[in-house]
Amino acid sequence: MKATEQKILNFIKENELLFEGEKILVALSGGPDSVFLLHFLNKFKKKFKVEIGAAHINHKLRGKDSERDELFCNAICNELAIPFYPIKKDVKAYASKNKFSIELAARKIRYDFFTKITNQHSYNKIATAHNADDNVETVLLNLVKGAGIKGISGIPIKRDNIIRPILCLSKNEILNYLDENKFEYRIDQSNLSNDFERNFLRNKVVPLLKENLNPSLIKAVLNTSINLQNLILGLDDYSEKIKLNLVSVKNKSLSISDETVKSNDFIISYLIKSKIEENFSVKLESNDLKKIFSLIKKQAGKSEQLTENLIAFKERNEIIIKKKSLPNKVETYLLKFGDEVKIDSKTFSIVDLNSKEIKLDKSKNIEFISADNISKKFEIRNWQNGDKFFPIGMKGSKKISDYLNDIKISSFEKRNQLVLLNEKKIVWVIGKRLDERFKINSNTKKVLKLCLK
């Protein structure tokens, strides 16, 4: 057995990448790396007791060369009797439409297609042909862009159902193996251009680093990547044990306790960053964390704008993080006895009852009011500055803003609070408190049931 093959077999075993009975979908471009991976897995599929298939995306970026790549991949799979799943996608058009870079658009199209094929044909894993040279480029690219620990840890050996069985090999090892076995492959001429960031690193920076600093750069960076990835696994395991006490998710927002933010150490920063990335699919920058920690010294109601339309708000005993909503606009809903209206995902209704039909409910979203001597026309809207009502059970009037502050709701909830009006009088701070003027008493003859569900 060749040393290169044994190296991969050891790597697969050490990292538990393949298991008996699995179906593996190979991402096949036609280039040397993916062709190597396909031949390797085909050769050892009986040893691993796995089935393999191959998926190919024609990105339509290189005209006839893209067509030849697809024909080449189809021919290999026919020769090896491997199921082949091709697709054509106009990456440039997709990138333009979605305002992505060509590289990002191609990556999204690839993984969306791979996921689709795995679901349709019951594949367990997607095998990509990333190698150790690719890992160096990823580490350097993330390092110069100021990425966090996950970014500079490089390409994960495995992530969800994606595995990288030849990440342990250098490009030279792959090319030598292909030449020795006379395996044909395609060359993407665009990889020789320095127009793309990765190509610049591959063609200019990495050769200089190897020549002037460390001839074993590829291996050294891979070892560091594996160490950092193991550190991240340890941090994730530790964080999982404490995160429930520190960070909670509610109403599509993230709540971080003041006590958590006060500590401001590496573990807590890592925990907050990973939780935000997990819930919002946003890669935070180091400056974002500084903004979050700065809020601890500010008064309630202050906020900081974060990356990708996220916003952090200081509340009384916590910091709330959520997607920034559009400017709040006052919407008005008109209704009368017996009507119901749709408000966002809920329905508000007014039902005409007699006093004998009243069944008290503990829900804050159900109330009963006297319908004696009131107009049949109601209005629902967001509360406005200057709004006042007479809270039931209290003497005198109170501004809505003061009342909402008194009951200590978050600034998000306060901003979106709805009120029900009848002839410009506030009947109900919906879901919170009725107005004294509309309460039922022993003389009430007509009753209305108000319900938000």
C-alpha cells in the first residue's frame, strides 16, 4: 500500500470520518483534488463498506471549458460505475441578483445542491476534496481579515454531514499520486490568475513563506489548525455546560444577563459570540463584542448597532440582541361589535355577550368590558406619546409611557405595545390592563369580550 493511501486511512480512522453502511456523496469538480478523492474512495469502498456517488456543478463561468469539465466528470463516473448527479447554474447571474461575490455565490450554490442530492438519494455524508494547501490559504485569509478563533482554526475536518478525508495531504502529494497512477484530471486556468484573493495567496504569498520562513509551512499550519479545532471543541463543551445560566433566547432575540457581561473574559466573549452566530447566522467582529460589553455601563434604553443589521439594547438587568426592525410605523385597525382583525400573527376579536355568559379567564389576552353607553366603533393602534388612561384599580390617570415603565417591560415590547380605543378613550392597554371607565359592575347590562389570540 502506498504511503499516501496509508496516511489518508489513518486520518479517516483518527477522525472517525467514515462508518460502515454509509452512502458518501463526493463533490466532483474534475480538478486534481476531487478526482483523487473519487479514485481513493472508490478503491477503498469495500474496505470501508460504503457506497459512493458524485455531484458536479457546471458554474457556466468558463464557457466551453465548463462544458468539458462536466463531460469529463460524467465519463469518469461511467467508467467507475458511480452514480453521477450534474447540474448547470449561472453563478454570475446568481451573484449579481443576490449581491454576492462570485466565490460566495458559487459556494452557496454548491452546498445547496449537495444538500438537495443527499436528501433525495439518502446519502449520509458529503465528502469535499479540500487539502492542506487549501487550509493554509483559509487560515491566512481569515488572519489578515481579523477573524476570531474559529476563522484562524482553518477548514474543519468535519462539520455536520460534511467531511474532508484528504485534508491531511498537500497539493504536491495529490499531484504525485495522480501522475504515478496515470489518472487524468482537468485544470481550471482561472486558478492561475491573481484576481481572486485565494489565488493571490496561493500563487504569491504562500511560496514566499515556504521559501523564506518555513519549508514545512503546509504541515505546520495544519497541525496548528487541528490543535485550535480541538481547543474549540473543548470550549464548546465547557460553554454548553454554563450557557443556559448566562444566555437565553426569547421572541427571536438573545438575552444576556448583566452578570455575564460584567466578567468580560475570553470564555464569556467566546460564548456570547458563538451564541449570536448560532441564532442569527452572523459572524461578529471583535468591535461588536466591545460594543456589547460597553453597554453594561450605560443606562437602560441605550443601544449599539452591530454587524449585519443586529442591534444590542441595554435593559434593566440584561442586554438584548436582535435583528434591527424597520422604523416603527403606527398602524390603525378599525372594528366594531362582532368583528375580528388580523394583527401580525394574531387575531383580535370583539364578541357581544350578556352578563350571564361571562366566564372569567386568567389569560392576559382576554378581558370583559361594559358595553353600556359606548360607541360600536373601536380602534386599535400603537400607543403614542401623550396617551393617558385610567388604570383599573387605581385613582386618577396615568401616561401610557409611565405605566409601561412601571411594569418594567423591555424597550422592544414597549415600542410595539397596542392600545384599544373607543371614541378616543383608551379602553385597554392590550394584554396589560383595562381602563377603569370601562369595567363591568353590578349594573352592567351589555358585555363585550375582548380577545387577542
